[in-house]
Amino acid sequence: MQMAIKVKVKKLAGKSFTSLSQLESYIQSKVDQVLDATVSQVVKESVQTAVSTEVYGAGTPVWYKRRNLRNGSLGDTGEMNHKVNNGVLTVTDDALPSRPWNNG
């Protein structure tokens, strides 16, 4: 016996959907937006805090000057990049290493 099932989805934030796949696509786009705009910034700030505590808190280097949490350093959030792909947030720290041979 075959039965036709009609799914009626209520409006969500002024949107209406005629299928579950439309609803799923809408939700995925909203998840990606939040990952891109909000979660990525929280992750970058968390990395910066960890660098401050674990790297800079370990002591003072002998062979190079620290760039602290700016100026292109490991803890500089401006050197961190992110991308979102289908619900997956990837954050990379693309800071270049300091050049100890010229103290900077």
C-alpha cells in the first residue's frame, strides 16, 4: 500500500518551505552565517588568549624580540584567517615566523 504524505511546514522567520530539503538548506545557510560572523571571532580570541598564556607566558626569548599580540605575531588576530564550508569552520593562523637574525 502506498500513501502520499504531505508535509506542511510552518513559516520560520518570515520564510515558508515546501520541502524538508528547502528547510535544511535554509538552516545550513544560517549555521554558516553564524560560524562566519560570530564563532570565528570567538575562536580567534581564544587562540590569542592561548598564545598569550602558553607561548608568551613561558618566558622571555633570548634570540629575538617578541612581537606581542600584534605586529604580525602568532597571537595577532589580524593574521588569522577563517573559512566556512557546509557547517565546518576552519581557522588558520597565517603569521610568518619572526626573523631572529635581525631581531624582528
